[in-house]
Amino acid sequence: VGAEVPPAVRAWPNTLWVKSVPHAYLFPLCACIIHHGGSGTTAAAASAGVPSIIVPFLGWSDQPRFAAWASRAGGGVHVPVELL
């Protein structure tokens, strides 16, 4: 995890911070996945059969497109950044 994560966030109880974990391993263990809506992350969530809350933060990228696709397919909820 990058140094940009504030120490106060790293101190949250009941959390584990790791450098990297493969989506194919982690996602099937989750009840819900909150993510940015990138193509790989969205595909991995769909493959795992786990619902998503997708918050795209790069409006010019494919993130909003994949968030809308997952929402239409019933695999997640698209939360546009402007609603936050």
C-alpha cells in the first residue's frame, strides 16, 4: 500500500493492510466489493459472483462504462462520484 494512505486510516481497527493480493483469491471470500470500476476489477468481481459497489473516479476512462454495465447486469451498484 502506498505511502499516501494516512496513518489514521492505517490504524482503523479490524483491518489488514497488504501490498498486493490477487483478485481471484480475495474476491470469492468477500460479501461485497467496493472498487473503482476498472475492467480487470469489474471482471474479477463478476467472475467471483460477488456484488459490487462501483465508484468510478476517472470520468474520462472506462470506469463509468464498466460501472453502468455491472449495474445493468445486476452485478452491482454504480455510484457516480458527483453523488458523493
